[in-house]
Amino acid sequence: MSGGWNFAEMWERNADRFPDALAQQQADRSYSWSEFDRRADGIAATLIAAGALRQDKVAHYLYNCPEYMESMFGLFKAGLVPVNTNYRYTADELAYLWDNCDAVAVIFHGALAAHCDEVRHRVPNVRSWIWVDDGSGPRPPWAVAYEECAADAAQRVKPPWGRSPDDLYILYTGGTTGMPKGVMWRQDDLVASLDGASRHPLPATPGWDEFEARIAKPGPRNIPAAPLMHGTGAFNAMWNLVLAGSVTTLPSRHFDPVELLGAIEAHRANSISIVGDAFAKPILRALDAEPRRWDISSLRIAFSSGVIWAAETKAGLLRHNPRLILIDSLGSSEAVGMASSVVTSESAGTTAEFRAGPNTRVLTEDGREVSAGSGERGQVALRGRTPAGYYKDAAKTAATFVMHEGVRWSIPGDWAEVMADGTLKLYGRGSQCINTGGEKVYPEEVEEILKLHPSVADAAVVGVPDDRFGEAVTALVELHADAVFDAAALIAHVHSSLAGFKAPKRVLAIATVGRAANGKLDYKRLRSEAHRQLGLQSPPEP
């Protein structure tokens, strides 16, 4: 390998060096590194035989399971591009994503087969459907069985077009533009970004001597409590495999803190990935309720990204395991590791304050750097190893990946102030995007569905503070004359068309949403009205 790092090459190296070490497990299933490698070859061989070509896109439509990372390994081996799919999406959202990413294959859990069947006629470019048996029913006649594919390779697969550090990993993310957009990461850039905080990072020019010196033995045991369909879970699992570690996935399809704590004890896990207080608060409540039930002394690192992780929650977790290192990362699909907050039993932490990375700055909208202690706010910006852009969207790429004085910056939209000591005080997204439990919700998408209900004349959707999820989707509706206000019916109406996390947690009645002559909404005023009706403190000035 030359010119940069490639995940398949790195993972194959680990499989050759540590063939009997644990690579993956879930409940009573476990796979060594040699099995992980061989089964991934089967997936690679199957897709190449089915006609997949260099850098074709393959969608993962899976809950957390060993097949997720195993098939990702196979795609990287074959020089194909993994594309994540949110398993909460409805038919319209699935059809949009798979068409937009030009998917040629979909790997899906059996429980999701009906959704696949519903949209198959809308995505004619998908030639291969690979069914992962989860006991939910028989294999559909239009799909092939994953287990048969995984057993299909007699030797290691090398595609005729080879592999490259330029091979892509595409992470679709929601945001301020409605439908999800695909963030394109070169594998070499993603390796460098994930390795950026290491004390002894890998060299920019790959060398196996340096790699083997760094990865001298089987690595840590990781549990991605966060979904692998999101960057927080996927990036941590990918990097743990680079370290020759193992990935343990939880069988449940909804987060269960009791299950997680039991798995930490049973598997002697060393690290977990979570999504801020959405996961940490339930974990802490379970520990506080039964402090002697679980032995979590093996756990050394809890990593979070995507939503607020309060200092009080961190302090509570440290009471139950003083050896923990709590890493709160400020980042996004478009910018990995912009800043971080590391808290231990010997160091205090403050909510939403981070230490910027060496390539991170806070910039005003005209590209000027915000000075420490000035009180001025700007957007957090990252230079250096960043994504190539958004798949098939030059306009959105130009809006997020901005050139200032010859330097290319990734600016996802997080607003912050640089304190006198150089730390960043985060204020959130300047756009109207709602971040609920790590999921991003675009208000206009929900508003348009609400307005289709016969009782609704107009609607606005805002985010209000939520103790667990960071923000809760909240709707304000203007009813037609003589219509009856029924919040439960409106929530159910949104559920019928959009993924559940996009449905409002609360619906409030309002005399008028007060659109301006140009049709725009005053979201600041509407957010204040939602706070007033809910008895919350007025939101801060943006």
C-alpha cells in the first residue's frame, strides 16, 4: 500500500497478525479475526460477481449487529462504498436516499424486508438485495441470504481495480437542507481524522513497520451503544478495529441501559460510544438505583458526540467508576474532532465547553478569526483533513466547505465563543436544524406534513430544551376555523409519514404562526412562544 491508508488493508493486516483474537460478538455469537476476514471476503466476492464495479455504492439498512461491520469490511475489500441508512426512515425517505446515492445493492435485516419490498420498484438501480436473517420471517424470494454470501469465498478477495486511499466512505446525515445528504470521506482522510488525538499518530505515508509497532497486540473491547448507522457509533467501531480490538453489539433494537451495563460486565468492555445525555442519563439512573448490581470496573473510556453531555451527568458516572475517562467530542459528519472535553475523577468539567483541536478556529461569517476573551461569537471551523464534499451536491458543498484566504474550512454551523483561556463555549447551531438525541430534524419537512392534516391551516416547528435528548421537536399549529385541537392525532399524523424521531413530542395551539409577506417564519419569536406556553425560561439570543 502506498500513498495513504485504506481500512481494508489495515484490517486484513490485523487478521493476519491476530487470527485467533476476538473481532466481533453479539449475545452467543462470536467471531475471531480470521473468521471476520474470511466472511467479509464472501460478501466482497458476492457483490463483485453480481456486477458491482469500482466505487459502486452499497446501502446498509441494518440495526446494530456483527453483519454491519463485517459487510463494511467486505465492501472496503471490494473497493465499494458503504452508505448508511437510518432504519427509522419511511418509504419516501428510503427511496430518496437509495436513489440519491446510486445504490447498486442493499444489505438489510429481515425485520425491514417489507419496507424494502415497498420501495424496490422505485430504486431500479439496486440489483442485489442481501437479507440478514433475524428470525423475523422467511427470506423474500427477491433477496439472497447473507449467510450464503459470507461463506462464498475460498480465498482473500482482491478486486481487479485494486484498492486506494481515495476509496470513499459515505455518511448520510440530516441537517438544515431537508433531505439527507451524503458526506464523502476519503478513507485516508478519515483514518487521519480518527487518529488525530492519538499520542503517537500513524505516519501520513503508510508503513507496516510503524503500523505494527503501534498495534502490537489485540486491542480494546468496544461496545457501540450508539447506532452504527450514525457517525458516533460507526467511527468508534471502525477505529477500534484499526486498533485490532473487538466490537460487541447489543441485541436489543432500542437503547436499554440495563442491557448495556450487563454487557459491559459480561464482556469486560473497555470502551463504549454513546450520544450524550440521551444515553448517559438513563445509564446513571440505572446505576444509582442499583449501585452494586454491575461490575463496570473494566470500562475505561466513554466516548460521546452529537448532543449535550452535562457536567452533572459526567460527575455521577464517575462516582460509580472513578477510573473512567469521559471524552465529549465536538464534531459532526462533516468535521471529526473539532474540539473535545476530557473529564476524569481528577479534573472537573463544564457543560458545553471544549478545548479546540490544533486545526480548529472560530470564524466570523466573513472569515475573520474570533479572538479569545473578546465576547464575540462565530462558527466553529476545521481545516486540514476534512471530507471531499457532499455527494452530487456542489451547492451544498460550497456552502459548508468554505475557502477563506486560500484555506479550505469545514463549517458545519456550530456557533461558539472563545473564552479567555482558549476554551470554546458552544451555543448550538445557528440554523433552524433541531438536534434531538443526536438525530437532526429539518423543521420545514415536519411542517409540510402537519399542514396536510385537515384541521391545520399552518404550522411551525421548533426545538425546545429537553433534559434527556438535548432538544425536543415541538410544533405550533394554526387551526382552521371550527377545527378541534387534537395534539395526539397530529402527532400520529406525522408518525404516519416520517421517521418517529421527527414527530413532535408536543403540539401547541397558536392563533397564527404569523408568516411574513415573503412567506417566511420568525422562528425566534415562535421559539419564545413555545417556551412561554411550556413555562420554560426564554431562549437565549442567537
